[in-house]
Amino acid sequence: MSGAVLPYLPHHTPEVFVTHCIIPIGGGNEIGASSYYIEFDGVRLLLDCGIRPGGPAFYPDYNFLLSTRLDAFWELDAVILSHAHYDHIGSLPYLTSQVDRLEILSSFQTRELTSLQLYTLGRKPGKKAAAGDFCFYRENQILRAVDMIQPLPFEKEIRYKNFSVTLFPAGHMPGAAMTLIQTANHKILYTGDFCDMDYPLTDGYRLPDGLNPDTVILCGTHAYRPYYAGELRLEDVLRGIHALFGRGINAAVPVRNISKGIEFATLMDKCMERGMLQECIITLDHKLSAIADAFEDMNYPVYSKNLRNSSASPGKGLPVLAVVSEPFTGPGFAGYDITDFSLHAGYEAVKQLIRKLKPRQTMIVHAEAGKRGGRNVITDLILRDGYQGDIFQGENGVIYEFE
């Protein structure tokens, strides 16, 4: 690929028509609105279709895609959802509202959680954002979008007309998948958000040996943070909560992502079991409880003696760790920020995955490259480790050609 960049030109122009390309239309050199168009061997796919909650532009740049590669969304062979976080599935009802039918693929868990996540996307269905975009969807829009999702099993190759799809567990959250797309001539792996560490609700990612993809589209959240390690951030979080409890203050932890809140609550519960956290009562607010109930229905245990939903009494005599979907402070409570706590693979884990797969080309996406300086995964692998493959940062609105 060599990061070959094509100028913006109409796709009907014969002399510049490209048959093999990747285009980040959101979530390239940013975190938010993840959506990556790939076209090769006559196959047209869209990997994820997220949103930017509160961002200047709510949706990925679908207009760019329609002005360069597609006449309409029905030309897509499929949309593949990696996992059910807003920044990866949030614009699905918008896409499905533009077509009569669309092939949408995901894991079974992602299908169920997508429905719940879309219902919690806003305070009132149908309410418009200040910029005029629909931030929240009507019930019939959500039902129609979810009805189009075809759930796939993990680790089983599913064949379509001229390509096949295999999902592999990605860690990060229940149902999250790495997606291997194969044709007769190409093998492309899209990692989605992934994690190498085991957490209470899900183990780290799992890929078979000898996968050998030609191209990897890699979500590198921490690719520009050489000192980020999840286990170190956990220690920081536990120290901070202990400090509040030691002063007789309950902790209120706001989470911007509902499912991340569930993971955080279950992790704190496990830390308590292992003696890493003072015994306390962990409570979930109503939005988090709705997702936790869904996890329970899918045989992912959440609740315990000390971890309770919004309808349960917090009890007396123990400090409270309230995990909430909105900032909250009340009598006896103080907020505690976990913004820097992440369920994504750390810096070294990103490098390790690239070294393991040894693709010819790796596009880093889902990374805020412009905000970081100094060392990064790309310079480390090429300059320090002598890595021979082509690694580069993907940018929104750029057409990258590959052979």
C-alpha cells in the first residue's frame, strides 16, 4: 500500500478509477465516528458506522463516500460491526434509513447490545442536536436497523458470494470481534477495538497462529502513548478510591460509555474479592442497570452480593462506589474521574500484535496522532525494531490505494 494517497476525484473518471482502496471516513486520525470503507476484488464493505457524541460533526463523512466511491448505500456488499460502542455503531439507524435492505454482520452479542445501546443514546427519542443532526432515534428506526443485523458465530468462516468473513474474539467488551475478510486474492484483518488483558466480563483477544493477513486495519488507541499500560492505570484508580473511602467519602464514578461502566463495576467487584479494594457496595444507575440486565440474560454474570442494580438498596455501614452514566455528586459523595482508564490494548500490546501478524501493510486508525509527540508505534517498529512491513497512520477523507 505504501500509504499511497489518491487525490479527491469523482470515481467515474476512467483514468483515476481505483479498484483496491481503503478510506477512513471517520475514526481515522481521531477517536470517534469509526467507519472504514474498503473496496477490493469487486467487494465493497463498510467496517463500523459510529458517531461522535457531542462532536462538531455527528456522523462519519458519508457524503465523501457517496461522492467518490458509491452512488448509494445499497451498493455495499455488507456493513460489519466490530462491537456495540456508540463510536462504532451509533449511525447504524441512519444508514438503514437510506436503503430498503442492507446486509449487516456482527457477533450475536453485538447484535443484542447494539439494540440496547441505541435505546440509551439520548434522553428523548427523535430529539435533534443543536447542529440539526438526529442524535437520538425513534423506536421504529432502531428496530428496523437491528432487524437487518445477521449474527455470526466466532471462529467459523462464513462464505458469501465473492468473499468470506471470520470473527475472532477481540476482548475489550462482550461480543467484540476482530474480522478477517478473505477473497481469492486478499486477506484483510480489521481489529476493531481490542484488548490483550483478561477482565471479568471478557478475556483478551484470541487469534489463531499462522493467520498471515496481507493488510491489517488496526485500532491503535494507545499507539502514541508509549508509557500507557492498563495494569498501571488500575493501580492508580484503586489508590484514588481508597483515598476517598479513607476520608469517609463515597465515590461517584461517571462513565461516558455504558458498557465500559459495566466492565469497570465488575472489575472493581473482582478487585474486592481479591483484597485489592476495601469492601464496599457498588451501585449502578438505571442506564447501566439496563445493560447489566442484558449481560445477565446473555449469561455474562454482573451482579453479586456487593454489586447491585439501581433498584436495590445500597445497604448501610459500608462505603459506596456509585458507577453512573451522568456526573453526580450528592451528600457524602465525591466524583472520581476514570477517563484515562481504558479497556484497549496498551502501547506494547499494539506493537506485539503487529509483530505477530507480520502483515505487508498496517493502517493505524482510531488514534489521535496529532495530539501526541515523540515516540509512537510506527517509529518504534520501523526505526528501533527494524520492522520491514509498511505501517502508517490513516487519516479521514483520504483514499489509500493498495495492490
